[in-house]
Amino acid sequence: MNQDNKQQIARIRRMERNLNTAAAAVKRLTAALDKWEAVQNAIAALDEYYGSDLWRQDFADDEAGRLPADLKRGVLSEDGIWNLLSDVRSLNDRLKK
């Protein structure tokens, strides 16, 4: 095997690794984007709920102790939905670029 042949084989192996790495990344990103598209309605519902009269009533009822103690209430934290919606905006900006 001559030097040109060794370089050729090394190049093909390197490109094969690149192909495999890129193909795996595309597959993972496609799956992630499919999930992202599937949660858009949930995100829109959270955006509409946050700061609405319903959210304020739910928040007040929680503060007054009128909700069950074992009820998950992450949506009533002032930072929970805000942080998520901020992350959504950042991600959407990144996707646009």
C-alpha cells in the first residue's frame, strides 16, 4: 500500500465518522423537533393562562389555602411559567437563526 492509498483510506474513514456523527445528530434533532411541534398547543395554553384572571384566582385560592395540600402547583409559582416562556422565546429565536 503506497502513501496516496493510506491517505485515501484515512480520508474515507474520517468522512465515514463524519457521516455517522451527522446522521445520528440529524435523527436526534428531528425527534426533538417533532416533540417540540407536539407541545406548541400546551405552550400556547400556558401563555394564555399565565397572568390571566383565572391564573390570578387560582393563585389567590392557593395563597388562601383553599387548594389541596398535595396538589402540584408549579404553574402557580410566579417564576415557573415565566421562566418556561422566556426559554421558549430564546429557543424560537435560536431556531429562526
